[in-house]
Amino acid sequence: MSITPKVLVKEKVGPSGIEALQEAGFEVDLGLDWDDETFLERLPEYDGVLIRSATTFTPELIERATNLKVIGRAGVGVDNVDIAAATKRGIIVVNAPQSNVVTAAEHTVALMMSLARNIPRANEGMHAGRWERSKLSGVELYGKTLGVIGFGRIGQLVAERAKGLAMNVIAYDPYVSAERYREMGVEKAADSDGVYAVADFITIHLPKTPETAGWLGTEAFTKTKKGVRVLNVARGGLIDEEALKVALDDGRVGGAALDVFASEPETNHILRGYDNVILTPHLGASTAEANDRAGFQAAEQIVAALSGGTVTTAVNAPAVGKEDLEVLAPFVPLATSLGRIAVELAGGSSVERIEVEALGRIGDRDVRPLSLAVLRGVLSGRTEEAVNDVNAPGIAKERGIEISETTRTQARDFMDLVRVTVVSGGERHRVVGTTLGRQDRPYLLEAWGQRFNLQLEGNLLILRYVDQPGMVGRIGQFLGEKGVNIEQAAVGYHQDAEGTRGGHAVMLITTDQPVWADTLQQILALDGVQDGRTVTL
């Protein structure tokens, strides 16, 4: 009997996020008005929690969340979640990285236009009863050069909009292909200095890391064009605000627009009162559409995490492209089953190494989801902690298990193949599988050195026996006497170099119910049966 997952919505999100959780059949509680004591007391009840920025998951709090499997952050940043502590506990942390890209790009362009035309000062003057037309002459964006530092999704959206305003755009980001720059009609700078030398406006869209902190600082401002205007709608701290103040005071920088700050909330900024500085209170993601989108996207990821779906925005698991996931998704359950079967064939010895091979079309993809699926199959039920995509690599490393991936774009006899080899006690135990048909059903093609073509079902019995007449009937009769119904069966037998049969054969059987350990032992006692394994997938 399955237990309905419980999810706590701790902070206010759009109704579409809550509806997504409820439509998935989850039990959803709203804890918007809970005090800290209530939150701490009830947290262990929940499988998932949906938060925004006001809830901080410290290591101590995560330790108390004994049943928690996923934390969903309705937004981009996850600074309020201790990722290391969550990963150690096997808790998936997901966010909504695409929820605010349009909103942030639009806010950047709005601030750029406001800087160019002195709109905030003009508005303030009119409300105060002043007509200051002669003092507030601005500049056109037409023909000006926008420099973009960080050419990811938001940087590219800003560039698209700037091109629509007939601006020239130059960008620096070494992790974007030259082809992408050409597609967008954007000049690719060799380094950030190349941007500083020509840009009339500079907008920065980098992640906040120790390497990017203070990216626009004293040294950068000595290299910019005199009178450049700078914008930050990304992360507080990317601009050295003390250095910016100096550059504004000496005229090197002609204006600035900041939406994010090193410390927030910020109510007494060092640039407060500067006529050529626009300060907004972190509004980059603050639209009704973005707020609703963030809650919905985070909720979708929680549903995937708790229902066995594919999680695409986990910040503590490998990020894999959507196109790769679409191709690989049918092979993930197969890979888990192959890992499970391979480790059973190893017979309980300590696992030293796991080799994952992806052959055919899938060999041209990022196959990390397959390796993680194999790890789950190998480790599940063999560790104290529950195994998932987040903690599986760490659990394997702690156990000294090496993992290797091999890919080839050609596969023999089939369009795609997944091979899994478990090295245990110095011996190699290989299984091979694929998916077939419109419904991508998983098939086992090789085990114990023999070839088959058997659709994988829930209960699998693998037997090795002396290759002699009557063995299949003897085993089938015994299972029938035990009330176990055979659903499928396939036999592979040994052949020597000349093609002569002899030695042993291997039989794969799927059954309508598990073959329990005591029944397996009785099968192994039958005359001619050499070895056997039972696997429930």
C-alpha cells in the first residue's frame, strides 16, 4: 500500500504551484503563518517543502527533517539552503531557474532606458512641481554599444532586446559557442577587457561565486570608456560598490542602475542620493507572471522528485540538457534494472567497480542519467540511507566503488544498447539491455555470458544448469507445484568455436510473483541446476 506524499508550502506562491501539487495527488499543507516552533515540530512529517527566500534551511534544520526528500525553491537563487547538508542527507534541492529570465531581462532594459533618458529624476521633479527639461537631456540608445558580461539565458534575452533597439552588442562568456554568437548577431569578445574598451552601457549577468565577486571593480573601471553606464540585475556583489562610488565621483562612470546588493534588504546604500544612480529593491523577478511561474515550475520539480519522474533543475545533481533527457528517459528504468541484475549476479561479493556503456544513438548524449540509474540499481537496498540521484555518487565513493562511462555511436544488432558490468571479487558480471517498440519496453539481451531477448517484468529468475534434455520441463514443473506461474521464459546455451553445444545453459524466467529465497534454494537442489538468482525489479 503506497503512502501519499505530504508537501508543505511554507511561503506564498502562485495558485498554479499549489494546484500542481494537489493534482499530482499529494497531501498539501499551507504553513504561511506558522511560527518557528510549529515549523520545527511539524517538519519531520513532510516529504517535500516548497519555499521562496524567507525560509533558511540550515544543517541543523535539515537534520530535523527526517522524512524530507526534496526542497523546492520557487525562484532562481538557493542561497538560503545549505546544499552540502542536503546532499549528504540525499535531499534533492530544486529551483525554478527559467522562471524569471524574461522578467529580469525586461527589468535590465527598463533600467538601461531609464538611465539613458533620466526618467526617475524627471518623474520625481514633476511630482515635486519642478519643470527641469533643460537639465535632463539624455542620450539615444540607437547606435550605442551594449556590453554584456555573462552571455547565458538572461544575457542573451537582453541582447535580443537591445538589437531590437538598433544597438550594437558585444558579449564576453567563454562558455558559449562561437556559433551562438553568430546566430544572434552579437560580437564575441576575447575577454572582458574587449567589452570595457568599446561599451557605452555594460550589464553583468554572472553567477555569484568567489571568482566573480567584485568583477566590476577598480581595475575594470580604469579600462572602460569614460562616461560608461553600468547595470546589475543579477547578483549583489558582482560590482564593487565602493569602487563604483569612486568611479562615479571622478566621472569615469556616467551612471549606474542597481537592482541587487551585497546585503539585502538595503535601506542606506552608499550611492543613495546620487542623481545619476537608479536603485530598485531587487525587482528583477518581481512580476505577477514570474512569481506564478516560479511557484509552478518548482512544484513541477517536486512532483517529479516524489513520483519517480525526471528532475531537470536539481542544483545538487548533474544538470542534463532537455534534448538529452528526452532521448535517454526510456533507458533510465532499463539502466536501473540492469544495475540491479548485475549486482545480484555478482553474488553478494563486495563491488569494486561499475562500468556503464551506452552504444548507438544514446552514445551521442550526456549519459550521466544512465550512470546514476545504474548506481541506484546497484546500491538500493544495500545501504543504510535511501539512495537517489543526489547521494548515489557520494555513497559509491565512500564505499570505494569506481564508476566509469563509455560511449560509442554504433551498436551491433540494435539501434541502442546499454551494457552494465559489475566487477566484484576480481570477476566481471555483465548484463546488456535495450528498449523496443513504441512503448520503449525494456529487454534483457545478455546475462551470465548468454544471449536472450526477454522483456523485463517485475519478477525475474535466472538459472544456470547442465545443458541436457528435460531441464526446462523439470524447472517449470517445480515452479508450478509451488503455485508460481511462468509468464515468459528464454534459454541461452553455450557453444564452442565450432558451434557445438555443451557444458551449461542459462534460463531467464519472469513470474507472476516473487520466487522467495527458500524456493530458490529448493530449485538449486534439483539435479543438474548449478546456480541461480532471483531479482524483483
